[in-house]
Amino acid sequence: MTVVFHSRTALLTDGVDAADAVARTLEDAWRNRRFGDCAAGYAARHGAFDPEAAFFCPAIRSQPDSAAYQAAVRSLLVEDIGQSRLGEADSPTKAALELFRVLRPQIRSAVDFGGLTPASHQDFRTGIAPLINRAVIGPPLSRNEELLALIDAGIVRAPFGPAPDCRFDASLGRWTITSTALGRPHSQTVDRLIAGHLDQPEVEGSASPLLSGLAGAGRIRAYRHGDAPASGIDIDPDSHPLDRAGRPQPRLWVLGPLTEGARYFNHYLPSPKSRSKAFAEADACLDRIMDERGGTPGDGTGTPAPAAAFLGPVGQDA
């Protein structure tokens, strides 16, 4: 990220040759264990860049009180809106964060199909992956502009800080929300609590008749990695779901958000003409389906059974 930041800054100020020179110099410094000193020299010229702060935003997580937290949220929104208006081409910070999208295949190679320990898998799912999503996916610029306008109009507030505690008082029929990370605690009682996010697709307890039927028949199972909570459908590298006994179902394929857990980042619809992971996986499945010529007789007269069944993303265009 540091290399991208400084080389993009050099590109914007001095052109392509200067950008290439900065990248080569920093890469050589990394190999020769002089990266910190070399990056500090460029920071004096281009401005400081802290990759950890850009990704984790640690300052917003430790605020003395409710007012300071809301001011920090607003400041972060203003900064992000300014960088987003520049866009990746003209914002060295956005270009550096975009590296998480560029390196998505390498990340998958490390985390897919139990590549991490169970504890690290859970930390990645609940901590790192959402931060990557925030950095390179969204929310869109227009939504942040709308949110900032609502905050400035006094319609939206963010008084509780990170990870507030939410408890329902049955005797009052109301919710009490209490901060857990602010230096001076803040608590408030509210009439309604709305979950402002979508849960990951799950096998157990799914409202989908298709998924619940397949799960009830033992043809699919939830993905589990050690003691980490279950997530999505368990599949093999060929996109076949595993049955209750862990055996691949060769005439079923599962793609998209339902595979989140066994695979990483399946929540997108690819652009036309792109050769993204989603297209490559769909091509592989369809090639197998179209190549099926025989199959098990389905009616006792020698008529082949259907070549395959295809299970695509639920709730999205397949």
C-alpha cells in the first residue's frame, strides 16, 4: 500500500517515469531491509501515509465521549467523500486501498477451504473481511453524501460508539442502548431497533423451501471450520455441495453468496466482458453440465436422467 501511495503521488505530480522510479526504489529498499527509511524519505516529499490507520481507522474506536465519537464519524465521512470524489485515478489513498481488490485472488488462496486456523477464520470473517468491504466496495459516494447531510441536519446521530449493548425491556416494551467503548458511557432508551444490515445466507433455519428441503434430505450441509459458527453451504473446490456425510453431490453446483464461508467474497455481480471469478466458476459448472451425455437411466427405459441441477445465488440474478 505504501508503494502504491507514493508511486501514484509521483505519477500525479511528475509523470509515469517518476512513478516507476519510486516503485522500483521502494521495492529495492524492501529487499534490502531499508523500507522504513526509504518510505520516510518519500513521506517528507509526498505526505505521510499510514496503511494501518487507512485500513483499520483506529482513531475512531477510542473516543472520550459521545460528542467526540460523533465528531470523529463526521470527520471520517468528510475525508472519505473528498477522496471518493477524486476517485482512484487521482487519489493516492484510494489507489492504495484498491490493492485489496487487486489482491483478492491471493487473499482467497490463503483463506478459502479452511486455509486459516478456525480462530483466524472467524477473525477474518467478522473483522478483516468487513473492513476490506468498507475500503474497496462501499458505501457509494452518493450514500455517504446523503448520510453526511442527514447528520448535519440533526436527523441522524451516532452517539453510542462502537459495538453498543442493546437490551430489550419487556416491562417497558422498549430497547436500551448503552455504549461499551466510550470513555464516558452513554445510554438511551428507544422505541424501535432496526438491524441495518443483511445476515449472511445460512443453511440452518433458512426460509428458502429449496435450501430447507435439500438440508432436510441431507444433500447439503452448513460449512463449519472448527468451533467457528456455521456459515453458508459447505462445498468442494468444484462447487459441488457436500452432503451430511461430507460427500460431494456431483449433480449439484452452488455459486454466489451461499458459498460464503468455504470461499471468500462471492457477493457481487461481475461487469460485462470481465473474466472474473464468478464468470470462471459459472463457465466451469456449465461446461460440466453440457458435457454430460449419459447419466443414470431415469425411468427404466434407458432415457438418461437430467444432466445436472444448478443452484445459483438465492435472491440475486443467476
